[in-house]
Amino acid sequence: MKNSTLVKGTAAIAVGAALLLGGGGTLANWNAEATAAPGIIVSGDLNVAKSAAGVWKDRAGATIDINTYKVVPGDKLTFTQDLTVTLAGDKMAANVATTGISATNGFTSANVSVSAPALTVGGTAVANPLKPTGSAQTVTATITFEFLSSTTGRADATASYNFNNVAFQLTQVTQAGLS
Amino acid sequence: MRIKRRLQAAALAAAAVVLGLLAVQGTYALWSASAVASPGTVSSASFDTALTAVNTGQTTTMTLPDGTAATLTLSPAGTLGPGTSVYGGLVVTNTTTAGGQFNTAITASQPSIANVNGGTLAGYVTVNAKTATSSAECSTATGFAPVGTGGLASPTVAKGGTTVFCFQVSLSSSAPSTVKGQAVNISLQLTARQLCGVPSGC
């Protein structure tokens, strides 16, 4: 009879163990869920464009048609070209510059004086780098052509000075926080 | 062996540094944009002055196409007797193609009187001049005066404007009959000069 008690005891333990083993199947720890919406990333902008054709004016400030106006010694003509600069971006900054004039000059060099393009914003010299202001900015390029009054004789009558193309560049510059 | 390893390590480090520098200098690509302006061609004007002889109507430009100075013969009308005068004139026009202001002043030099064929007439001939506003004034005897060493300057002649020079050639009333039939060549120079158009001065 002792044997049967021993056997029962063993059987009970075995069943209990089996039950324990059955309880270890699925592991249900706490878990929770949340969703994040990172949003939409929008890029800024950088652009420079001519808003309209440039304008030539004489010494008195009157607009002239460069295709028909003929200069004489003492004439000083000024060319202004407005450039529309678009800048957007929280770390946006850009330098505006000109690559200069490479003209075809038919005058005697000593008889003309041509300035390099000067860049201004609102009348004052441009201070690079430009930063976004929330709306388009206007940068004005100015070139002056003077047929010097020191010209003598009949020098450079019916001569021509072809400006060709004058390029302006807007180049992003790095800022703190960019790499 | 240790030295060799150190050298190896140093070489490796050096190589890494070089690579790093190269990488930084390679491409620097941030945004850029460009715009191009075309100012056009600036052309200069011609400097032309037209001359018209009053008596003959003959015209010429002051400067010939080859760049040399033109010669205009005035041909005063009539014959010259002792105590008489003949008259000639010249209309000068500023024909520049200038776009803006282009004022000129014309100056007639002192005339030179030269005998032709070895005569003596020149000593008895005087030339006077005056400026005028119309060629008709060249027929009137008033207003003539000798030309000084500095020449006779016209008033300002604006773009498209004209001025007139009149000349009076007189034979002295004391001229002897031996000069009868002789001839002289009278010549003078005309110079056109642009006047300063710069407000602050030239």
C-alpha cells in the first residue's frame, strides 16, 4: 500500500508540473501603443531672375534708347538692372555677385571709363550674405559708361562698345547648423 | 619589429589624413542660381559739320570721308576796284548724330593773302569778317572788322543749328594801276570745337 501512496504522490506532482508547463505557453506582458505624425518637410528656395529688361539713362536721369542714342565726349550713361532674389529656408543664406563685364570695345581705352557692376539693395551697397526676409528681394545692378571729355580731335567718332552678357550669381553659403 | 609597426601606423595615419582633406575639397554643392543681363551696345555719334558757300551754293562736309580737311572756295561776287569791296559768305551747320547735347563753336582763323604769279596786289588787299545769323547779311557792308590773331569765333551752334561767316575783301583806294588784272589767293582755316556739355565742367 505504501507503494500506491508513493505512486499517487508522484502522479500528483507530475500532473501539477504538467499544468505548470501548460500555463507557460503564451507570454502576456504589458504593452501599449502610440502613433507619431512627424509631419511634412518642405524645402526652401533660392533663385535670382531679371524682373524686366534693364534701363539706360543719361547724365540728367532721362531714359534713353541705347539702340538709337549716340554718345559724344562728356556723355555719361547709366544702366540699371533689377534682379529679383528669392530666398527661403530657416538656415538659408546666399551671396550675390557678378562675374563682371567682358565687352567688345571699339573705343580707344583711354577715352572711355566703364565701371564694374555695382550691386545695391534699397540704395545701399549689398551686404553679403543675403538672408530670407519673407518676400522676394530686389537687388539692383548698376553699370556706368562714360565717354571722357578729355577725348581730343575726332577720336572714336562712330565707334561702338558692346557689353555682351553680364552674369549675376546667387550662391548659397553654409551657416551654423549645416554641414 | 616595433619600429616597423610604428612606421606602419604612422603611414596609415598619414594616409587617412590625406584622404580626409581630399574629401573636404572635392565638391561643395549647395544651391546656386544665375541670371544674365544684356546691356546692349553703346555707339558714339559722328562729328560732322556741313559747309555751304553763300555765293555758289557749293557744299561739303568739314572733314572728308578719308579724314582729311575739305577745302571750300567762296568766290566773292563781283570785281575789285580801288576803294571797293566784294563779299562772300559761308553757312556752317552742326550735323552731328549725337543723341544728347552737342554744342559746337566754329572759329575762323586770320586770313592769309598770297600773291598769285609774283604780283604785288596782296599789299593793297584787306580782308574783314563778321558772324551773322543769315546769309543775307553777307551782302550788307556793316559790321565787318579785321580778324585778330585769335581768330573769329561764332556763337554756340547747337545740334542741327547753323551759323554764318561773312567775308569782305577790300582793295585799298591807293592801289596803283600796276596791280590791275593781278590775283591773290586768300585762305583761312575753320575749326569746329565741341563745347563742354558736362554740368560740373570738363
